[in-house]
Amino acid sequence: MDRAGRLTLFICLMMANVAAGGSEQSPSPTFSARYQEFNQSRLQRLRQIQTQAELESYLSWQRAQIEMLLKSSPAEGERLPEELTPLGNLYQLNGEHAKAIILYRESLAARPDDQEALTGLIVSLMETNLIQEADRLFTQHQATIPRDRFFQIGLRLAQALSENGEYEKSATYLNAILESAPSDDVKSLLFEVMADNFAASGQKDKAVALLQSELQQCAGRQPITRNLQAKLQQITLLHENAPTVEFEKWIGPPCPRETWKGKVVLLDFWAPWCAPCRAGMARLKDYHSRYHAQGLEIVGITTYYGNFSDGSRQVPNVPRAREFVLIGEFWQACALPWGTGITASNAAHNTYHVNGIPQTVLIDRNGVIRYIEVGFNPYSSRLEQRIRNLLKN
């Protein structure tokens, strides 16, 4: 599994731990017992994932399970207090944060010591851009938040504060997490967020210096050095003019580099065989439908890999001409409203330092790179917030 896949898996594991669910059983077995069974199964399945295909299978399974549980959940007015948080967790996992917030608030009103509802509320507040309230709650209760959730929520809150322009407050959280001796996985993400914080505040040189320093200190320790090196390469691209991409062929409407002027451009580096790429297409289609008229242009970028897979069939050792046809068939089946350019080599991927797909690159109306996101985070609204901000300018 590449770096983007590992990041996607890490995010799924993080959300699984944030919305961990308790062992408490209520008198309503048709909902509570099934929720507990789902919760235990998803944690077990997540820990067994090794490949992109297994990750996609998990995401598909989770969506189906959530839909089934929500349909069988107690109606409003018939819910027991102990059913509110599990139901909030399901809405949060489904990306319906406004509904999750209501349920978490109801749960805390009935059971003020419900740590699961508290941490769930903080996360959903962040995802609906209610950063100040999330910050206040986290600061007020951080002494009682379990250690693993402290790391996870603290990192996300630091990112949210940075994106809101509150760089000093973000740095305070990041330093507090660093002082708590996190694991290498958390530490790797921590330094990446620190670098993003510097870069976003106009201190790109400090971001580069930080990553170079940590690379020296962590020399020989994988995967932290590999991740830091990838982040360093991406940081060097920020606030620079977007490099030209040479496309050999197009599937769908062409959108070459010379047509990007005056538009906010989202480059989507992807491939049909990439499970997180496929999982993220619905989100990109939603962005296109809502923001294309305002100036958002999505440009797919892929290349020839010598094999083809779309999750249901595999074609090994496929010639380029045949691979082009197969990619086109997949594009049509997905009904993507934007075009995908195919490059003849890895030159574009190397230029944009693509170390794993999906990789999203946001370019402003002046042709300057403003944001890079690796992996697919089904629980975050950060990419959409970046798009909105760039469209305003």
C-alpha cells in the first residue's frame, strides 16, 4: 500500500477510535446490539487491511452497514439516553455532522460525563467550521480526554486552527502533543502539520528547515523518514507557479494548462486501480456540481501502469492502447463530468512529487499552488473549505 493509502487507513483508524463506542447495552437490542457488532467488526477489519483493494472493500462495507443501521435506528422521541452517542457516531461517520452535533449535545445534556459524546462533538464542530467552540471544549476538557484521543483530536484541531489563520494557537497544540511523547506514527503527522502551519503563515523557509532537521534526527527510522521526505518535497511546491503538464491523450473534455488561467484548478492524480481514488470520486463530483459555475475546474491526471484494475476485474500486462481504452470505459462508467489527461511518462508525477495517489493539488486563479492533500479523508471538509476560500479571491 502506498503512502496515500496508508494515510487513508490511518484516518479511518483514527475515526474508528474517536467514535469507539462503549460496551454498554441498552434495552433496545435491534439497534444497540447491532451497533456494537458493527463497531467491533470495523475495528477488527481495519486492523487487518494490507492492500488498496482491502481498503476499498472496507469502505464499501462500512457505507452499507451505516445505511442499514441508520434505517433501523430509533425514531426521534423514542431514543434512550445511551442510544444518542452511537447514533451520533453513525451520522459522523456518514459525513452528516450537523445531525451528529445535535445528538452529541443531547447525549451530554443527559450524561455530562460521556467522553465519547464529548470527543465526537469536538470533531463534528471542527468539520462544520465551528472552530472556536471546538477549541473551547477541547481546552476545557483536555485533562480528562484519553491519551490516544488527545493526540488524534489535538492534531485535527491544530490543522483546523491553522486553516482558520490562528497559527499561534495551532502551534501551542502541536507543541503540547510533541511534549507528550507520541508514537512514531503520530509524530510523523505532527511534524507534517507543523510544516503546513509554517507554510500557511508565510514561513515556508521555516517549514523546510523543520523537516530537514527532523529528517536528520530520524535518519534510518521508517516510515517516519519516508513520510517527512515526501512532505518536504510537497512543501517546496507551495506558493510556486504550477508546473506545466504535458498530456499525451485526453479522455473526456480536454483541459490543458493554457486554459487554467483565471480559474481555481483542482488536479486529481489518480488511477482506476487505486481504491481511495475511486472512493473519493463521489466527493469530487459533488464539488464539481456545486462549484464549477463559480470557477472550479477539475483536471484528472493519470498515466500508463501496464496493468488495469477497477475493483471488479483485473487485466495484467496490458498494452498501452488497450489500457487507454479500459481507462476510458471506467471514466464513462463513473460518469465523470471532467476530463482526464493521460501522460506518456511519470514526468508530471515527478514534477508534482506524487508519492502516492490520490494526490490533490489546488491552484489559485493566478496559477499558484496553494494546497496539496495526499490520500482520501472521507470525514474531513478541509479540501472543500480550501476550494471555497480560493473561489472568493
